[in-house]
Amino acid sequence: MKAPNLIGLSGAAFALLLAAGCMQQQAAAPPPAPKVERACDRHTVHFQTGGVLMEPADISTINALTRESMGPAATILLIGKTDKVGSKSANMQLSKKRAELVRSALIDNGVLAQKITATYTGEKQPEVQTRDEEAEPLNRTVVAIVNDGGCMIPK
């Protein structure tokens, strides 16, 4: 239906036209789309059994982390982990050494030290659940989470 010419209409006439459905009200703007949370990039550096020697293939992981950390808001969270072979206290110390080794490698590669937070969990938060004294290569790691300022760090 064509909107009537409103010139010269009194307020009462305008209200009657509106109430009668002769005029279309301007549609309200749609609400903004909800912000979609995306997970931060996650990388894993693997270690050989019982020590702080990285697997050779993980040099490319260190290089990828270096590239991703170059944004002005980028930060890296490192979490050292171990499998359940050995004592809990020894594994805690080993996971700390692994996290610090990756931190040092990143700093040597040009990442600013203040962008890196290193922590460790020993055998407490394994990537793969195993029995005590069961070797698991996927648990001998440092997990690196890169936050570019616009992602959600998984818990």
C-alpha cells in the first residue's frame, strides 16, 4: 500500500492512519550478530623419553610459534608436561625444564621474553590418560597456546 501524503495532517489524523495500518513504521535495525569466540592457535613440541631433547621435527614448530608471536598483541602460554614414567616430583621438575627450554628457544629465535608465560604441570594434566609408569609420547610435550588478542584460551 502506498503511504499517504502527510502534508497538512494533524497529529490526530496521523495517529489514526498509523493505527489503521495505512502507514508502515520503519523497521528497527536488526541486533548485531553475536561475537563468535574462536579458540587460540595451539601447537605441541614433543620430547624424547626422560629428558629435555626436543624431537628434530619440532624445530618447525618453534619457527611457526615465532612467526605467530610477531603481532603486537600476541602472547604465548607454554605448558610443560610429562608422561607418568618416574616419580611425580621428578616429572614436575622435568616439565618445568621442558617449558623453560621452549621459552629459551623462542627468545633465541627473536620472540620478546615478556610475550611468553611458561608454566608446567608434570604428569597432572596429560594429553592422553594412561596408567602409572606407562610411557606415552603424546604426554612428553610442551603445549604452546598463541593468543593474538582475539581468541579464547581453552581451559
